[in-house]
Amino acid sequence: MISELYDVIHRRRDVRGQFTGAPITAEVLDRVLAAAHAAPSVGMSQPWDFIVVRDWAVREAFHRHVRHEREVFAATLDTEAAERFANIKIDGVLESTLSIVVTYDADRGAPAVLGRHAIAETGLYSVCLAIQNLWLAATAEQLGVGWVSFYREAFLRQLLDIPDGIRPVAWLCVGPVTHLEAVPDLEQHGWRRRRPLHAAVHTDRWGSAQG
Ligand SMILES: Cc1cc2nc3c(=O)[nH]c(=O)nc-3n(C[C@H](O)[C@H](O)[C@H](O)COP(=O)(O)O)c2cc1C
């Protein structure tokens, strides 16, 4: 049903604080990964891989790294922003059931990747579409997803034995949640608000948006 699709799109949230840690069945995890794997990709290169991380020691090591990167970012903020940021939770690495790290292999299908010769980033765009499919499928399955990007790629590559040339694109915390918030966390904390649609839509040329 079309209304169910829109409902999932609008219910989807980035989750940090509402994970319960309850298990995910193998069937549900398969469906969510299959949805990600059904994404469009430039030249049908399917440049993604999914590393399902359950290992507690790995998650703890990643979480320590995230905490450090949080401090690195906090040190760049002015006093007011730093105070606001201090109240914002930026990950659910330890509370979620598992994590899924999504990677990008620029060599897959190369060199003749149809549609990528002029825009190298189309490969990365493809990975992000797989991530969005995963996010929406997880939402439909009543799971929460939280994208964590407070990390250095080199650290994550080493932690997960990711070969050179393959880029980690996202660390996604995944699992059952108590509920999905109606309003994004960053909006609740007064960090940023969603722009009105009319401010983002232009007609014929850049600059005609009414907002
Ligand atoms: C590429 C990307 C990276 C993100 N990294 C983080 C992160 O490190 N920590 C975090 O708390 N949220 C992260 N988010 C979530 C955004 O903050 C969130 O999507 C945004 O505030 C809108 O909220 P919503 O997804 O609930 O609608 C990330 C989102 C994207 C798309």
C-alpha cells in the first residue's frame, strides 16, 4: 500500500537512546539486508558489503574511539554550542542489538563502470542508497537504526580487517527500540530544525525557492 510506504518514510528516525538490546531474528536480519542489497547502483556495480558486528570487544573498542572523536568535535565548538552538544547522545553502539558496517568497493565492476566515468562519487551515492533501503526496511520491521560517523576510516578499517581500497561508509546501530521519537533528536535539542519543503524546491533555475 502506498500510504504504508509514506508512513515508514516519515516514521523513520535516527535512533541513539531508545534501543532495548532485544534480539533480532535471522529472518528479519535477512530481510533487512536483502532490502539494502536491492538498491540501485551505478552501472549495477553493487559496490557495497555489510559487516554484521556482534562482538562485544569490537563494539567497545569502537565506542571508545567514538567517545574520543566526540571530544575532538566538541573542542571545535563555541561555548553555547558546546553546552548544547553536551546533552546530545550521538550513538547507541553499546545499547543496540548489533551493528552493521557498510563499505564501498570502488574497484567492483571497474574500470568500465557504466555511468561513473564523469562523476566518481556515484559509487558512494549507490552505497548510501543501500543504506537508506536498509534504514526504511528496518523501520518497517519495527527496528531502530542509528548512523554513527564519529570515526576515522583508518581506525575502522584496522578494527574490522577491512582491506585497503575498501572504504567504510557507515557504522549503523540496529535493534528493537522502545519507540521511535516523532521529532528528530537534534531538533528536540535545538541544534537544527528541518527546513520547510518550499525552501528546498526551486523552479527552472537555482535561486527561485520561496523560503
Ligand atoms: C551521513 C550521516 C551521518 C550521521 N552521523 C550521525 C552520528 O554520528 N551521530 C548521530 O547521532 N547521528 C548521526 N546521523 C543522524 C542525523 O543526525 C539525523 O539523520 C538527523 O538529525 C535527522 O534526524 P532523523 O534521521 O531522525 O530524521 C547521521 C546521519 C547521516 C545521514
